[in-house]
Amino acid sequence: MKIEFINLREIKMRLRSPFETSFGVTQDRRIVLVEVSADGVTGWGEITTDETPSYNPETTQTAWHIISDFIAPSLIGNNLAAASDFPERTEGIRGHHMAKAGVENALWDIEAQQRGVPLWKLLGGTLEQIACGVSLGIRENPQSLVKKVEEELKSGYQRIKLKIKPGKDLASVAAVRKQFPDIRLSVDANSAYRLEDAPHLKELDEFNLLMIEQPLYWDDIHSHAKLQSQIKTAICLDECIHNARHAATAIELGACRIINIKLGRVGGHSEARRVQDVCRQQSVPAWCGGMLESGIGRVHNIAMSTLPGFTLPGDVSASHRYWDEDIIDPEVTVSPNGTIAAPKSPGLGYTVRRSAVNKLTVRQESWKVDAVSVPA
Ligand code: OSB
Ligand code: MG
């Protein structure tokens, strides 16, 4: 594929309600979309950075900088045999996985269209339906959280994840568990605790949780191994796992028993597939995490979640839980038993609503080779 056109744009989208994690509250998303054309075929990717460097070191603005100043100028006009060649071409750029993933994933969309197959099949996906759960933000009080959980269960979601932080943990979990003794329930701390909190975290053991996600330091696998040896609840790593080597290390050290795979955090479909392979070989369940994505990122998540290592319900849920209006057609919907069907048509299998995207765009930058006509 000869890369003829790259368009970077930032869109502004407002979540239907604010989402609170241990690191802050988000409502107004600033999302960077990448559109790439090769041999006349257009593909889309989404950068899954937060607006602030509080989940990981990347932000909307750092991703823009890395793509605008390094990736796009070096990629334009190049000829790639396959999307899977992209990681090697950008090896010289350290880190910035979310920025890279947005570009690589657009190339995967192109390749799938060129081959006339759905992206999930090109990736090697085998699951025709993916299992869905929801991630619920920190709330004012346990009562309102229990009500919210009830709503989500009614919609069919197969697993409920509660965001927690010190002071907003045991009482919320206890209230939800009391009301719903048998559901698959997990918690996500986004690195809000210290190793010294082990005795406190041990109190979560009595709630029969599926997992506790990323309790400790975002960059420290070893401390999680120390914690895992002191608590019964399975640790799931999110922030700590940036590639397949990290996944292998974490499993070998006993730092986790479950892994959350995020396409952006690991740098795109190529590496996500390798992380998933490591998990599968070691019989460690994996699932697809979310970053409050627009439809484009969501649909890439659906494709990834069809790989055979994704054995637990992910944080991939319906468009309408996030947005009044999503930017893809159709919107992502979830069946009454909490599944999403893998799409049938080539590429992403959903159409990007270009007019909606244009309306939400606040800045753009493009690169093109000479004598190429640009999509309207
Ligand atoms: O840790 O999984 C996380 C959202 C933003 C940043 C980090 C996380 C999350 C979520 C939301 O849990 C998942 C979603 O619904 O997209
Ligand atoms: Mg998480």
C-alpha cells in the first residue's frame, strides 16, 4: 500500500455524563482521528489518549505532536507491504504507543478493505460475538451506584466493573455485592493505592470479585507481584502492560492473573495480537479495555476482541452509553444477552459519518503526495 494521504484531526465530543476515576473527572473529550488513504482506499484510526497525562504519559496534544512532527512526514509517500510492517518503521520513536496505534490501526482498516475481508477476520479473530461488560465511574453514594448497576444488568451486560479510590471503595463494593450476590463484579483503582495498603485491599477478598484492576503504581510490575501474594482476589494489570514482553514478565512474576489489553496502550493491532498470544499460551484470561472511545476506536476494539485469547467480557459497550450521537453508522449496539456481533462487511464494517465528523472537528493537518485527489 502506497500511503498517499494522511489527515489528522481533533474532534470535540461531550460524554452524556461525567466519568469519574481515581485520577479525575472527564466529560469533554478531545479525540484525535487519523484518516489514511493508500491506493485510493481510506482507513480510519482513533488516538485513545486522555486529555491529561493522568492515565498514562500521553495526551491529546503529545499524540498530535508525535504524528505531526515525526510519523506523518516519514510515512507519506511510502510503500508498505502490509499494516503489520508499521511497528518496525516507527521503532525509532520510543513510547507514544497511543499515537502510533491510531496510525497503524488505520492501515489495518485499509488492508482489510483491500483484501475484501472484515478487519476482525484479517486479524485472525474467531469469535463471531464478543462478550460485553461496563465500567462505572465513581459516584456520590452507594445507593445511586446500586441503581446504576441494576440498569446495566437489565440491558444485559455480563460483567460490572466499579471504579474505586481510597475512601470510595469498600462501602460501594459491599452495597453492590449485597444487592447482586451472583454477578461477575470487578473493581478498577487506576493506580490509586500503595503497597502499604495491602491489608486494606485484602478486605476486598470477601466480596468474591472477578478481579482488582491496576491497584498500584502505573509503572511497577514488581510491586503488584508482592501484593498478589498477599491477597486472594486476582489482580488484573492495565496501565503496567505496554507490550507482549511486559505481559510475559508480569505473568512470570505472578504480578497478575488477568490482563486488560488496550489497543492504544500497547501500540496497535500488531502488538495487541502478540499480547493476546502470550496470555493464551499461559492460560491467562484477557479482555479488551476501553478509553471512552468514539465509534471509530470502539469498532477497532470490537475487531480485536474477536481474537481467541479474549475470554472475559470487555469494557466495550453500546455507543449510546457515551454519546448522544456517535460518528459511525450504524451505532454500536449490544444484544439483550450482552454481546456485540462481529460485523460482516470488509474493513471496519461500520461507516464513518464524515459530515458528523466535520462538524465536530476543531483542527486538522494533512499530508499528501503530489497529484492525489483528497477525499471530500
Ligand atoms: O482504566 O479502564 C480504565 C476510562 C478512561 C481511562 C482508563 C480507564 C477507563 C475506563 C472506561 O474504565 C472504559 C470505557 O467505558 O471506555
Ligand atoms: Mg483500567
